[in-house]
Amino acid sequence: GSQTAAAVIDSSITDDRLADLSDQCCCSICTETFDSTKIIPQNLDCGHTFCEICVYNDTLCVNNKIKCPNCQEITDLSNGKVLQTNFLAIGMAEQLIKSRSDPKVTCKACQMKVSSTSVRMCARKSCSMFNHLICLNCVVDTGHAGNHLVKYDVKLEKIRKVLRSEITTICAQIDEKKRRVLEKSAEVVKMTKLLETRLSEANIPYHIIGRLDSIASEQEAQQYEEIVKDLSKTLMDECDALEGAFDLALTSANNLDLFDDKVLVDSIQRVKYEPLRGLMKWLTMFDQPTYSAFKLLKG
């Protein structure tokens, strides 16, 4: 069965032919590609083929009778009949997958497209075919047989091995970057909670507000007003600084299109955490208003 399938695949390897074969190598109900382990093709009496999972589904198989979704013919399994596996479809699917993973290359000598497993590369620098691909037929016809030929698929696998190693390293670096981003995110969450606590305490102290009723002169009123205005300005200025720091950080984060799969970005912008780190300086400022107010009152 698989040899026949191989012949079918090899007879025409054009893109249009591969598209047609692709339809024949998959279940028309679930569109999954046939294989020998899970998506097993089963033949109905009418000759149509579907995967085992779909044909035995309760929708198609009712009372041990399967109604073909294509031609409506009934396949009766009530007498213990077992559907036959379509090994030709499995073989074709396997060959199709192999053909897709084994792209055709062009022989430099005859210009024919052949499998990458059926070509050699000339490694003789003095030869006019140096570093060019030669199919097995032309290897004989052009007298290139010898130890100076390199199997192209073997060379490709060496290249792939190097690339796999590089990709593994790159993926590890990306994971490390993501870990660091998550650490910074956790740091921001922690700082935000601390900020909420500090901001709840950042008010004009009640005892200062309470002194309003004890003002006994116009001069004291002016001094009191200066104290309150100075204290409120300090608090509002620091709130403005905090708001600006958050705006800057949010703008940087919103500019990151890396995680939008609809946008292709050429580089990764780094979120600037300096403003957020600067919040810690401002947080400590909210410990000072009471002290400043007392100092002014005593002055």
C-alpha cells in the first residue's frame, strides 16, 4: 500500500497536485490528516473514507448503521461487521507529509527538480560545479563520483543542528527576559500597595485643622493660612510627580507591540522602570508633612 502511495506522490509533485492530494489525505468531516495511530481512515461500503473518530460518532453511527455524509448510503454494522482501514490513504498521507518536509531542489547540471536526499554537493574547489547541487544521475553522467561529493541532506542536517542549538539558546534568553519582567511587575505591585497606604496618610493633619478655631488674631490667621497652603502645595506637588511617573511608565508599556500577534515589530522596546523606582523617594516625602507643619507652627 505505501509503495503505491509513494508512486502516486512522486508521479507529480507540483503545488496544485499536492493541494489535491492533501484533500484526499484528510478526513472531510474534521479535516484532520490521516495517520496510523489516531486519525485512522475507515472505508464505508459506498467507497468514501472518513476517520475512525468521525464515522463512529453518534451523529453518523445510529443503531450500528452509518449514514455516509457524502452520498447518504447506509453501511450496516449490526451483524458484527468491522470497517476496513484505508491503508492507501495512510500511505499517501505519510508520503505527503514527507514531501512537504523534503522540499525539491534543482540540479545544477540538468536543471531537474529532485528530492534533497537525492543530490550531492561538489566540494572540489577547482571544479566548475563547486558548491553546486548535482542529482545522482548527473553524478554518474558528469564523472563526479568520488569522495569530494557531500550528501546535501547530511549537510543540511548539520546546519539544522547548529540552528537548533542557537534557537535553544535564544529561547532560554527570552525566558530569562520574561522572568525579569515578571519580577519587575511584582515589584511594581508591591510598590503600588505601599503607595496606597502612604497616600491614605498623606493629608493635612487633623490637629492643624483643629487649630483653626483657636486663631485669636489676624496675624495668626495669616500664619495659619501660609502653613496650610505650604503643606497642601507639598502634598499636591508630590502627587503630580507620582502621576507623571505613572503616565511615563504606562506610555512605555503601551508602546510594546511585541505581544500583539497582528503587529510585526523590528525591535523590542524596554520598559523604563526608573520613574517607578523614583516613587520610593516620593513615598518617603509623605512622612514629612507633620514634621514640617510643626516646625512652621513653632516658628
